[in-house]
Amino acid sequence: MRTLGIGTVLLVLSTCMSEGTLLPARNVESRHLGGARTVRIYLPPSYDRAPKRRYPVLYLHDGQNVFSSAGTNCCFGWGSWDLDKTADRLIAEERMEEIIMVGVDSGRSRYKECRGLLYDSPGKRTAAAKNAPKRTEENSRFDAYAKFLTQELKPVIDREFRTRKTAAHTGVMGSSMGGIGSLALAWENPKVFGLAASLSGAFQVEKRNFVECVLQPYEGRRKPFRVYIDSGTVDFTGDDDDRHDTDAVAAELRRIGWKDGKTLLHFTDKHPLTEPELERTGLRRDKWPEALRSQHNELYWRLRAWRALEFLFPKE
């Protein structure tokens, strides 16, 4: 039997101690959603070793895609976000605080759950449709999803795990529709979500409703949440990964009172990967042609997510 030297043993122990834990997926019943929703939970490396320590929590949309357990072929071959591995690395390098992450699987009404509240005119909510049994009410799906997160899921997580419950230590993060959804959730619930991250947010939906009917008319004080927001410059539609609207959101946030580097981090990824760079990512070769011309996919979100984690959860 091979004997390990003390240096090797310490290295193995250090590696094991720097890895978080992915718990088995579980269902959380929801009265608001009318059924159960699957959630996936990551516990940070020190969770079992520090029984008196409490941790911030990051809630993630499209939870079926965010952790390495989803595999390299999920998301039509793009792979997962690998957020557990990214968090493990940043924590080990002391670049971010240890956190709990809760991935919430997307539902059949993902678009309406994440697009935010619709307004007939600036500041005036769209009235719910009446007498329309075959048609989803305009804002009911977003309202239901928000209530699930704030009134049902968060109390379960706070009860079963050692969390830091306040808004300052509670974040929400997503990409594309999940990106606009994260900012909309924090905007409507700043006493719950004090941190929000949008990667390639779909701010163009509903005729730029979030920009033109929510942010632009707003004349009040800055709401008490910190924001990470980013985009690429190209996407599969031939557009700019909604860079134009992302820039507009960031500009409105600055006008309202968000400060760059303090309460706002706005990043534009101006560098679509080259073939040699794609080789190093391990991405399947059949995905390379699209990856060369589109930054609106899990590969780029996987590569950019570290900025959001570092900014929202800096090492104290």
C-alpha cells in the first residue's frame, strides 16, 4: 500500500475542505404556484465545520442549469453554469464570502414569471385580466413567483439552514429572462432582496417595459439593493446580446443614485471567444460555430458569473 507524505495529506485535506456540498434536489410545495417547484441547494465549504456560523443566500433562476451536477451536455450542449465550482474557487482564493446558493428550477410559465410587472403607462400597473379562464392574467404569474420566493421558499431556507436573513445578505441572480427577473424582483421587494445580478438580461421584452415604464419615470431615492449587470456584444439572433438596453438600464440606475463600483457594477464583454480560447473551455466542438458569434448562452454566463459573485459577496 502506498504511503502518502504529510505534504500530500495536507493538500488533499485542504482541497476537500475548500469544496462546498450539493444537496439532492428537492420539491418545495407552493400554494401560490399551484404545485411543487424543484430546488437545488449548495452549502459552502465551512458549513458543517462551523455550526454557529450563518451565511448569506443567493437565489438563482433556472436552477436546473446552474450547478455542475447538471452535467456538461445540459442546455443543448452548452453545459451548466458550474456556479458551485466557481464559488469554491473564489472562496478558496479569498475573493468572495462563503454563501448558500439555492437554484430554483424554471417552470412552464418562465417568461411571465420573470418579465416583471407590466405597466399600461409609466408607473401604472396593468390591470389583471378578468373573465378570461383560458388566458393567464397579465401580472399574476410574476406576482405568484415573487410570493413563492419571498413568502414560501425563503422561510423554508431560513428555517432549515443557518442563513443571514436580512435583505443585505439575500440576493437573486439569473440570465436572459432570469436577468430581468432578478432586477424586477429586487425593485419590487427591496426589503427582501438587497442584492441582484443580471447576466445578458432580456430588457428588450414587452417593448422595453422595465426601462421605459419602471426606471425612466422613477424620481424617488435609490432603492437599497446592489446591482451587478452585464451583457455581451453579439448573440444568436444577430443582435448585440441586448447591450443597448443593458446600457440604458445601467444609465437609469446611475441617474437614480446607484454608484459605480459601490452599489453598481456594469460590465460589457467585448471579446467573443476565439477558437484557441474555445479549445481551452472544453466546449463541445459542434457548439463552436455558434459560440464564435453568440455570447447569449451558458458558456459565456459560466465564464462571467465570477464577477457577480465577487461584487455582491465580497470577502469581508
